[in-house]
Amino acid sequence: MSEEDFYGLIPYQMTVTVDEVDGPFSTFWDFLSAVAKAPAFCNGVAGPLYSRFADEALCAREAAGLAATMIMATNENDVEKVDSDGNLVPLSQ
Amino acid sequence: MTEDTYCNDFVNFSDDLCATLDTDTDEMNSFYYAAIVATESNIDLDITRYGYRGAGATYGADVYYWMSQVIYGDNTLLEDPTLLATDPVNFWLSGLMRWMIPMNGLPAPHNIMLGQWEPTEAELAVGLTQGFGAVSALFYGATECGTTKNPVANTRTEIYESIMSVLAA
């Protein structure tokens, strides 16, 4: 996953001002710093069901699963939320 | 059965599955460990201080307690739970901890996604098998039960599949 992919996944994160400069609350490097503290992430022995997968494929499954759960855990999940024009706001925002 | 089929199956949670996943919320909100520390350290354990924060929606004094032990090795997060929302690395660690560490009697999603976790006969009987569908059902099935094709569950699966397509490209 590239830095561009990362920001594409969370385009609506809060903006903060640090040293008079506006920027996203969290950066790609903040995320990598957190991942570095969990060395077992994307690094484990597959069980019998998934032993046919290459390490890269297993890591992709795990990264996608983690991202999907984190994105949905931090969304409002309001199926009736509308924007200022009255259009439904997608849950994935 | 492919993993895609699992995911599609689990957007329609059955009543049996709902009952199986009906976790003890009192246990989840337990103050047991946090209370011991709070008594020793004179920390205010007001429940309103330990609300949902971080990418893993960390909630409850005891979960904050364990998270503090993992991140800081002390009671920093019990004393100042807002650090989970104001420190961007902690924010992500909230999600990673929920992903990597088995809690509240549930397996860690990490173990499920690697195929290291095997469902019990009771879990198999209600269709809980493997893959991201099992993660989604285990963690959110109890709250997303009762609605056919739950939109939140559907969206989570769509995000998972879209990220998989990016990573596989």
C-alpha cells in the first residue's frame, strides 16, 4: 500500500494545525509507526485452510481486513445522513 | 465455498447466529483491573471518561487499562484517556490492538485472517466459518443482527473487497 493509497482510503479525516500549518490529523508515517509496534501484523504462520496462500497474499487479506474494520469503526454509520444538498452521504466516508 | 461467499452469507445474520454472538456487555465494560489500579493510584474511573476513541473504537475502563499497559507499560491512558484521540500513533494502535489481541472471549481477527483460529461446533452450526466474514460477524454480528443485508456490514465488506483489489493490482 502506497502513501497515496493510504490517503485515498481516509480522505475525510480531521484537519489539525501544528506550528501554524494545517495538515491531516494522522499521516501515513503515523500509521506505519503504529504498525511497527505490532510486529506480528502481516507476519504469521497460516493455518491449514490458508497454507496455499503466499505471504504477500495473506498480508493483503489482513491489511484489507484491518483497514475495513477501522474505517467502519470510525464512521458515523448513519444510513440516513444527508449532505447540505440533501444527498445521502455514503457509509464509507 | 469461497471467502467471497462467506462475506455475502454474513450480511444476513440469522437469529441463531445473533444469539451465539450475544456477548456479555457487562464483562466488556468491566472495571475489574482498572478498579484495582484506580484504587491504588487515586484515578477517577467515571465511565464517561472512557468512551469510544481511536481507530479500534476502544471503549471501557478495562480495555483502556490493557491498552495502556501495551503502549506505555503503565497507567498513562487510564490517567489521560484523551491521548487515544489526540496522539495519531495511539489512534492507529487502538485499531491494531483490537485486531491483534484476543479480548472478551473472542479470537483476534489477526488469527482468523491467518486461518489460525478454528470455529467450535456451535459456531459452525450457525454458519460461522472463516475469513473476513467471520471477523465481521464475530465483532459486529450482535449489533448488526436483525436487518436483512445490513448496510453497515455490506459497506464493510465492500471496503474490504475494494482494498483487496487495490492490493492485488
